[in-house]
Amino acid sequence: MTDFFRPHQLSDALEIARTGGVTITAGCTDLFPATQAQALRGPVLDVTGIAGMRGITQSATGWRIGAATTWTDILRADLPGAFDGLRAAAREVGSVQIQNAGTIGGNLCNASPAADGVPALLTLDAEVELCSTAGTRRMALDTFLTGPRQTLLAPGELLTAVLLPPVAGTGGFLKLGARRYLVISIAMVAARLEIEAGHIRHAALAVGACSAVARRLPAQEAALTGAPVARAASRIDASVLQPDLSPITDIRADATYRAHSATVLMRRLVVGICQEAEA
């Protein structure tokens, strides 16, 4: 019989995790489909009962999203326009039932290249909070994710929160799949633009499902910065955007189509945000 633990204190959870060989669970929306056996092997640690690991709070230093916060929690939260991309991504995470159970921390620890939440979090300059019995550390999200299903989470460590600095602007998210809903992305894009006096003062752009991990696009961001909103579309160029990507060919799409799709989606997204800002 599998030992199942659902502590209510983080300190208790960290002591259990420290023993090693423990399967960490939250919403289980990724874990169960990936489980080949009829039951999980070894001890199971459910983190959804831990105080402070669910919910969204704001302070002078920014925002804290507990790792056990669900996508439905994010959709219902009173968040500023810079988070519109994250909210839009939350609507694309599976069905409503998946959104009710799936958690932001699970999405990150699963580390799928097509994880819907990651591009929007990258545009928000997200960090992760990692805790163990040895202490707490913070790490940029783009450092934490190292490859498909790979992170820098150490043995005995739990991802306890996503940390976001105070950010301005308006965010957005677009996703392309083989059908409208309940689909793994062929390509997805997120953007956060700060617009002032008809010009793009700051741009944060990211693409997912087109590299081993979702990526920010520094060259394309620089090309947009300072541009008049009326000329934003012309600044999104494949020769600038695509060198930061490394798409693969698989059953959903080939690499060339993925790269082209990312360029088209980013152009549509940026133009849409600019039009909304000017309306």
C-alpha cells in the first residue's frame, strides 16, 4: 500500500520530502496521465493542504502566487492588465475541470515545452521560490526550466510560490493547435507591452512550444521598443524573431510551420494589444 501524506504545515512537508523517493502531487492533471502503473509507487506527498501554498497576494515588492494556486483561482483573481496574458493562458489549460484542479506550480514542475502558463510568466519576469529543510532560495523562471521535463529543483525541495515584481503594461496570449480547445500547442506566444504617447516604451515577448523550453525574444523586444504603435506589425519580422527559436518536427507540426506560426501569432498579438491601448 502506498503511503499518502497531506500535511497542513510546510515544515512537515519539507521533512517528508527530505527522506527522498517521494512523489509530489497537487492537482495531478499531468501526473496521472503520465503514470503507467495502476498506482503510484512509493510515498506520495500532497501539497494542496499546506497553508500559504494557495492564493495570490500583493505587497510592495510585487505579487506572490502560491504553487498550489489553481488556474481557476488565477482567472477569478483581481489582477492588473499586465497579467492579462496569464489569465488568457489559464483559460487554455485543458477543460474547466482541469483548470479547477491543475496548479501553477505543477505546470512549472512538469516542465513541458508546451506548458501554457510559462510564456506569460516569462513576460512578467517571474521567479520561483524553492524551499527545503536547508532553507529557501529564489531563481528566475528561465533558469529553473532547463529542458523538456527538466528543472533545477533539487532533491527534497518543493516549489512553493511564483514571485512576480511590480510590472506595468498590458499582457496577452495566443495559442495555435490542431483544434480550438483541449489541445497541446503547435505554437503559443505571450506579450506584455508598455505603451506611452503612441509608442511602445517597453516590450516583453515570449514563445512556447517552439524550443526545448519557452523563451523570451530579446532581439524582437529591442526591435519593438520605441516603435510607434501604428508600425508595430512591421517590426515583427521572422529574421529577428526566429533565430531565438529551435522548433522540432513532430506529429503535430513540422519545424518550419512552427516557426512561421510563432511569427504570425506574435504579430497578431502585438497588433491587438496596440489597438486595444489606442482605442
